[in-house]
Amino acid sequence: MTLKPSAERASVPIEEILETVEGLIRRRRFLASSERELQIGIANMLRKEGIPFEDEKRLGARDRLDFLVAGRLAMEVKRRREWSLASVREQVERYLSHASVEGLLLVASAMDPRVLIHFAKPVHVVVPVTW
């Protein structure tokens, strides 16, 4: 999927953007031993696929996304040793509270299905293949 300029992107359903980016991550192997290396690999993938994104996007004084994809999809990258379920849920809720964020993709080294429970906007979790 190649997303069109920002004026036309609004017509693409957020679920379609979520599923496209999630599918790309699932099909790719990333050489990453740290969260930052995985972020770099994802940024390179998005560039190669022609998907517009901003990295380290500030939403406010407290909130900085790893990526804002197509101006609407928040993406957060987490390594298992660097997060807890409670802290990730709080962070996801904060990000989703911003009007510009229509959905969120959590890229995590391990998946806890409880992360997905009870959000007003769509949230997906993908576990990338890293080596």
C-alpha cells in the first residue's frame, strides 16, 4: 500500500493503515538488538514502502511517539525488558487521547493480550522477527 498525500489519506480507513503496516512488519526480519535499532529498521522499511511517517513525533509536553504514520497512526516500539503491562497501557491510553491519533500499533518483543483490552480506538500488537 502506498499512501497518498495527506489530503487524500483521510479517506483511507485507519484499520487499513494498521493492517498494512502490521503486515509489513510481520513479513520482515529486523536486525536489532535494541529498541533503537528496531526503530531504525522500521523507519527504513516505511521509507522503502513509500509510507509517510514522522519519527519522534511530539504530541504534547509528556507524549512523544516513536512514529506517527500517515499523520494518523501512532506506533510505539517496546522491548520486553524495557516495559511493564501497566506502564504500556497508561502510555497507549495517553496517546489515544490525542485527537490526531486514530489508532495505535504496538511493536513489542513479546505480546501480552491484556494490552489490547478496552480502548476506544483500534489498537493492534505485532511481534516482529528480530535476530
